[in-house]
Amino acid sequence: MLWFWAPWCPTCKGQAKETARVAAEYAGRANVVGVAGLDRKDAMRTFVSGNGLDGFPHLADESGNVWRKFAVTQQSTYVVMDATGRPTHTGVLRGGEGLADKVRELLG
């Protein structure tokens, strides 16, 4: 699962706790990667450390290449993919609500 976020985004901050919880719960069975964009690395690092997001990797996509690759046009977007890399969900989940269900469905 990819989580596209920006450090100044209040919606992203609201998703942080649930995203970290899901990453911890499914560690070793599902991969969660944050893709930070729309700001500089220092702001991204501060967001990660200040919101308890140190438990899974984050990419600093300052150039926006990863965002473009997945056709993400707004921060706080999740892209949930199956084992083959095919997206099964793309969109915003307010507060991360429903994220665990989407991951659980894929794991069976």
C-alpha cells in the first residue's frame, strides 16, 4: 500500500495514526510505504517523527515522479495494491477509516 501525503496537510495528519496502526498490525504480511510530496525533506522528516510514523518507510518525492507514476493528483491518497501490484483501491480515506479492512480483504 502506498500512502501519498504532504507534511502541511491536516487530512494527512488525521490519517497518520490509523496508517501507522495498520502498518504495525500487518508488518511482515503487507508493505506500507508513505510517499511524501509537495514540500521539502526537512518538513517531511518532521512530519514523520512528530506523528509517530517511524514504523514504516517513507519516500521523499520532491520531484513528484512517484505521484505522477500513480496518477495521484491530491495529497492524502491511498493506493492499495494486490500481490501483483494491481491497484484495488485508489482514493482518500478520511482518518484512514476502512484502510485495515482493505488490507485484510487482500490478505484473506
